[in-house]
Amino acid sequence: MSPFFSSRWVPCPDHVTELDGEGLPAGFRAAGVAAGIKASGDPDVGVMVCDAPDATSAARFTASGTQAPPVLLCRERARLDAVRAVVVNSGNANAATGRPGFENAAKMQGAGALVAGVSEDQVAVCSTGVIGVPLPMEKITHGIVAASHALAPDGDAAFSAAIQTTDAFEKRARLQVELPSGTVAITGQAKGAGMIQPGFATLLVFAQTDARLSAETADLLLGVCVKRSFERVSVDGQLSTNDTVILQCSGASGVAVQPETEDELRFGEALDALMRQLALRVVHDGEGARRVGRVVVRGGEPGAVSEVARAVANSPLVKTALYGGDPNWGRIIQAVGAAMPGTAPLPVDIAIEGVQVCARGGVVPHDAAALAEAVARDEVEYEIGLPGDGAETEVFFSDLGHEYVTINADYTT
Amino acid sequence: MSPFFSSRWVPCPDHVTELDGEGLPAGFRAAGVAAGIKASGDPDVGVMVCDAPDATSAARFTASGTQAPPVLLCRERARLDAVRAVVVNSGNANAATGRPGFENAAKMQGAGALVAGVSEDQVAVCSTGVIGVPLPMEKITHGIVAASHALAPDGDAAFSAAIQTTDAFEKRARLQVELPSGTVAITGQAKGAGMIQPGFATLLVFAQTDARLSAETADLLLGVCVKRSFERVSVDGQLSTNDTVILQCSGASGVAVQPETEDELRFGEALDALMRQLALRVVHDGEGARRVGRVVVRGGEPGAVSEVARAVANSPLVKTALYGGDPNWGRIIQAVGAAMPGTAPLPVDIAIEGVQVCARGGVVPHDAAALAEAVARDEVEYEIGLPGDGAETEVFFSDLGHEYVTINADYTT
């Protein structure tokens, strides 16, 4: 596993230590198996079980109007504050499958309950992969049973492998967190490379901790961290039908994280760093991505800074320029103007990697060679100033290159 | 010139005849020359002059908040209902150039007035090309003078060539229109292949007619036609800083088009067909485009059908699937759901080239082979049904392929 905190944009907090290898926090077992859903024969069914009867949890889901049956099932039939087991398949999203799809999601939930020895409403179900194809239920059921026999405290890598689709590399981390009340562990696994601009959640992201959190605290912390991580990234501006984030807390460390304590603050910082770096890894793995951009927008209006940041991050012209290492900042000002119709002439400032190229809407003399060199690096930062101050936001985004086209022009066939 | 009305989506009206070759309506002269703005040595300065002192006109411009100086100049300092001359350069957009850019646009207007022998406020100025680079004014002024010497009644092809940038083919038409009151001509020239999702106008589009229209009638007809053409297309969802559409009417045919007459109806139909086919040609020339899609959305809410149509047309997943000839309709339902957050489960219907693939949100059995064959043709139609009825819209869009990436990854360098 390469170093997890690899971006200059997400420093590892002082009280957090990154661990190598495999191993879940106390109270968790996981597994991933190949059930034959993917034609490639790669792992495609994962199970994550928390053995603590009083486990707490929190979850977030896509805001899509066409939520997939597994998402609808989780929302309608799972106790999201007490999830004990998570059952996931990749290779098929069980989306746009109607009532039969909902029934298949229910069957997955039932099989998960059976193998985990918990009630059905304590099982969350996730699917990811192709849309509009009925789930091969026999394979899935066999996969869930096979995974249950393979459940192990160090099954996080296998689980992580089983949830991937077009991912080029794994997004997994193991963190040791020093809290005033004691040491706890947090692990996380994410999948995702395309159809990524989460609304209220994203992709599939699973996090586990042996800290003891009330369901309310878990929900509060997860909500804040998701807003600062997965809701601030975009690969292609596309909101998935299946995005799901689940945090499970076993409490097996005996370390309790109480509200409004230094424990909560530090635990939150660790979870935040985990989520932000997982989100960045997703962006770095944006289908075929070569470079990652961060756009920071400051101004007087929260709505405007958010619109402008999204417009820049999702502009195919900005993204292809990032891919090409092209310092074409005219596309940035184009995207800014498009996001704020009717405001011309808008006095916008633009800096790229600290080089100011535009002031109050007009070009300023700058070192073109230095700029060209700066935009050819792995991570490129764009700063945009709008009139006023007090509002600020950021979006991390991947470039748009030939590999994205190759991957997506021929996905089902 | 290949046949202009080449799309099944834009039939040529019965009273309209497409003409070959070159030639403007009576009362117009045009020219295009190479002034050295483009490194390629291709033509880059165009001038269009209407010799009728009582010419009328109408115009539309981009809604961008970062409108380029030539757009700001036209809005502030041109009599848009009486434009006699249009001066255009390609190779440099004179955008994000601040106050000096505005002064350069004013110099272009002054030079245009001089060579056309009209007042400055009767000259419209347009620029297209790279953003954020000062205009090479000496070359432009020389170009305008050289073009003035080359002005000719059959200069429309040269003018059309001079306004192009990344265009792969010309977008130009000559129509003869039979009205109850007599025969008139309409010609049109458009440029554009990227940064295209017009807001209130698009790209550079110029149309000329020898019919006599009041400025009010010209404005009314242009407004309606732009809404049905350039506002309904998207290459890459990007609103340009420079989009401009100008209609000029010389009246030299002696045929008057009066409000609320059969003349107006027929003239409007001809202008509509011209604009729609020009818009479609722009989409077909979408940077590197292989295929063009048309998405039609029907439902009960005008806002929702419009959001959904844009979301589908601008989805990089839908566009790469179109490029790949991939019948991956899951991406359509993803885009629909993303455009209507919080409405799950949404009972959406989807048909592709008449093959229904999704009913009330769930997959329906369909002939996969027939579907695969249908999506491999040049034009692909998607129909989406949302709850309710009474609202309907359409968007024409190009695919997203390797050529788009190649063209845009390395545009300035």
C-alpha cells in the first residue's frame, strides 16, 4: 500500500498515524470473493460484519431522483443508526430494475442477515456496476455465503477489492488515532472512478471504527465530513444512482467519544482527513485521470462561489486543458461567466498555482513559462476571486483525457 | 457545397429552395482575407456590408457574466436595429482583455465605419478565438482595409471562411423563399465547434436578407428562431464569452414582410429552418463529433423537462456512449435522476430510436440487437417521459470522443 496521505491538500493530523497492511478495528470482520458477476472473474461480492450487538452507525445516500433499489431498500428497511452488516456486490448496480430489483435487494438483505446472524433491518445493501440489468441472484446468494465463510479481521483488503468496478487502484486506509481518552482505529474503503459528483453522499464508501460513538454523534460527524470530502469532488459531474457512505462503530476499543469533547474534536479531524484523502484518491482515479485540479472560489455570495466552483470543475474545456497541461486560463473565465449569467462585466480575479493571470476581468502580464511548468505537475490549484468576501468553497476534480473516452465509449458492449 | 438540409430533424419548408454556390441577397457585399492573426495563414478577417441606407437589423448576444469587449461594445455603442456593417476577426477572441480590449474593439468599429462609409454606431464587431491575449491591432486594421477592397456580392463564402476557428467544415446556406408578396433571399453563415451551449445566442451567426422588415419584426423573428435553434444545441455545455447572432435586412428585393401576414409566417418558417439547420451543422461539427443526438423530454413541468434535457445532453457519460455507439441507457436514467434530486422513485420512461428500454423507472425487455444497430447511426434520438404532460423540449448534442480531447488538450500551446 502506497502512503495514504499523498496530497498536499490533505495533511495527516498530528494525532493520526497511518498503518500499513491489512486489519480492521476491533469488532469487525470482512471478506471479498469472486462470485462470477464480473465476466473478468475478479472479486465482486463483499461482506462487512460488526460483531458488537450494540454497534452504532450512520449513512448517507445519493440525492438522485432515480435511486437504485438497494438505496431505496436501505432508506426504507434498514435501521441506519444500527447497521451490523453490509453486503455489497460490484459488476451490476441493480439500478433501473423496478420492483423486481427491489425484491432482489431484499433477498440480498435477507442473505446478509442469515450469514451475519443479525436481523434483516440491521443489514445495509449496496450494488455498483452496470445499470438496467437484472441481478444474477443465484451467483449473488452463493457469493454472500462464500464470503461469510471467509470473514476475517484482516479482510479489509479483500472487501475493498470486491467493491471495485473501473477503479485503477484501491482506495483504502488504516488509521490509528490518539484521543485524550485512549487509542482507537479507523479504517475506510471506497470505490469509484466514474459517474462521480456526489450530491449528499458518494460512490461506495465504508468506514469502521472501534471507538464508541452514539448514533447521533456518528451521524453528525459523518454528515460534516461527507460535506467536506465527497461533496467537494467531481470526476465527471455525474450523480450516481447508487452512492452510499456508511460509518460503523463497534465500540470494541472501550474508548468512548462523547459530544463536545476533545475526543470528539480529534476523532472528527481523523475522520475528516480519512474522508478527504479517500475522496481525493477517487478523483485521482477519475476514469483515466492524469492530473487533479483544486479550484478555490472566494467572494461575497455562498451560492455564487459554489456555482462557479462547480462550473469550473465540470467544464470539459477546463478539464481537457488540465489533461493537456495547457495553461489556457481563458476557459476558466469562460466557465466563471457561464455560471453567472447577466452580470457582465464581472471583475473576476484568477490565479493558477499562485501566478495571477487575470485581474478584474482582464489579462495581467505574467510569466508564461513558469505557468506552463506549473500546470504540468500532478496537482494544479486554481484560485478565483469574485466580488465581495466572506464566502469560500473548493472542488477537487480530475482531468478529461483519452482514457476517459476509451473507458466510457464502450462500457456495456 | 453539400446539401444544406441534411438532417431528418429539419425538413426544408415547401416554399424554400436551397441554392448552390455563392451570392448574397441584393444589397449586401462581403469579403474575407488573411491578415496574419492565425499562425496557419488561414483567412481571419471578415467584413459584411449592407449598402441600403435604411437597413434594419436585430441581434442576440451571450448571457455570460464575462462577455468579451466586442460584445460589450456592440451592446453599448451600436444601434443594433440598424447595423450596416459587421467586422469580424477569428484567431483571437479579444476576451478577458479588460479596458484595452474594449478600446481595441472600438478601433475595429472605427475602421469598419471608415471602410463601409457608415457611422460608427452602425458597425457591429465580433471576435472569436483564443481568450486572454491582446488583439494584434495592426494586423486587424490592415485586414479590415484589405477586406474592404475585396467586398463583393458573392463574398459570402470568403466571409464564412474568415470567421472559422476549429470548425471542420463550413456552415453556410443560400435560400430562395417564395412569399405571397414576392421572392426574397436569405443567406446565413455560422462558425463554431467548441465552447457551445448558447444562453441567449450563440457562436457567431450572420444572416442576411433582401426582404424589407421593420426592425421590430426582425427582432421578433430572430428571437423566436434563436430560441428554437441555437438555444437548443450543446456541444460541450460551455457558454462562450463571445456568442453573437446578427440578422441584417437590406429591403433591396422590394418585398415587404408585414407583421401578422402570410409573408411573415413563411419568412419566419424559412429563417427558422435556416437557423435550425445551421445549429445542427454546428453540433455535427462539435469538436471531433462522430454522431449527433436529439433528446426529447415530455412531462408536466417546463422547468423539469428543460433541466433533464440539458442534463442528458451534457452528460459526458451519455456523450461517450453516443460516441462509442454504445446502447448504455443506464447513463440516461442516471442523468435524469441527477437533474431531479429528491424525487425518487421517479417513474421515468425512456425510448431510444423508438425502442422502449425503460418504463416507470424499470428496465423493459427489448431487442438489444436492434437497439445496438440503431445507436450506431449518424443521428440518434432519445425520448424521455416524465410524470405529467403539457411540457416538451428538445436539445441537439454532439458526442464526446477522442478528437474532442485531442483538439482541446492542446489548444493554446
